[in-house]
Amino acid sequence: MKKILLFLVMTTIFFSSVVMVKAQPLDINARAYILIDSKTGQVLAEYNPDFKTYPASTTKIMTAILALELGDLDQIMTVNQSAIDDIGPGGMHIGLLPGEQLELRYLLDALLVRSANETAYVIAENLCSSRQEFYNLMNEKAKELGATNTNFLNPCGIDNGEKGKNHLTTARDLAKISQYAMTIPQFREIVQKTIIKIPPTNKHSEEVIVGTTNRLLLYEKSRYKSEYFSKVTGIKTGYTDRA
């Protein structure tokens, strides 16, 4: 199966005058995509925007939304063994240990910048009485935002196995979720970071420093010679074989 690296980028388009623009297809090799004005939600280009597909780690956008709305950035969260067990084959992680305690703010940094799978489970398990309760909240929030073709089965986006086939979203739904996420100041601040620093904890005696998975942030000036990449401000990468 061809492996695809998915970058979700919110782009703001400024017009000198009001112009009605019909969404036009672009020459992009993808099963589905959508380009919107992040301020108005106007669709500028699209292809199969309602095709159901796998969101991979862009799932973590919704996990972060709930964390910021339900939690406190200073809240101390504890890592359970279950969060580590479910990182998934080849899943991104930052090496958290059972019983480790750290503030939600650092978990969110690792979740959105490094795309660490175990942090998604730590957040879910500490904010709700059960994982399923958190997943239900994810889907309820999706529906609230108009993402009616989305079904989240976990907080990090793994889609392996038979059950993983039902962890789905669409380009249109993901755009709606992302547009909302970028209205949250703390979210916007995190997804612009290229490096994060996690201070020592009760399980790690030294500071942990890791970088972003978003190459658009890393190479915007040196590799992408285009005015459209001059002000990249996020947002989230995602990758699995199915995605």
C-alpha cells in the first residue's frame, strides 16, 4: 500500500475586494482534499471532500480541543501502563514511564508538536472516568462542530486491525475541526512550535527536548520557495499506512 504523509495546513487568504470564488480542483495527488479560508470557512478548492478516510494523528487535534476545554494547563496528570501499552506499532512517543507525573501543558506540547501517542491516552484517562467516556466526548464535539461524518475510536489516530477500519473522518470534517481549534489561543501557540522542552519529572531526572514532525514549519524558508509558505502557523501532521 502506498504510504502517504498527510499535512493539514490552515491557510488564510486575504482579498483586496469581495470576490465570489467557486471551488476549483487542483493538480494534487490525493484521494481527498479541501482548501478553505480559515477566517470565513469559504471553500476555495476541494476534491472528494466527503470521502471517508483515516485521519491518523490529525485525530489529536480533537484530543487537544477537549483537553483545553475540560482541563487546566497546570493540572498534574499521571501516566498509566495502559497508555504505554497502546502506543501502537511504530507509533510516535516520548518515552513516558508508568507512574510518571507531568502537567497537562507539557502533555499537549508532546501531543501536538511531537505527535506522541501515549500522551493522548494519558490525557483521556486523566480527564475522564474511562477512555470510552472521552471518545464519546470527542464524537459529540465533532457533531457539534458539524463534522457529521467523523467517528473517533481512540485519541491518537491509530487505525490498525479490524476495529481501526471504523476510525474515520473526511477532509471537510477535518477542516471544520481544525478551523475551530485554531480559534483557541493556547492551541495556536502550541502548533507553531518547532521545539518543545519537557522539564524533569519524578521519573526522568533530565529535561527532554524534542522537535516537531511538521516539515512545513521547519523548512518554510529554505525549501518551499513560495509566497504561500511564508507564514505557516501549524497545524498537525498525520501518518499511517491506511491514511
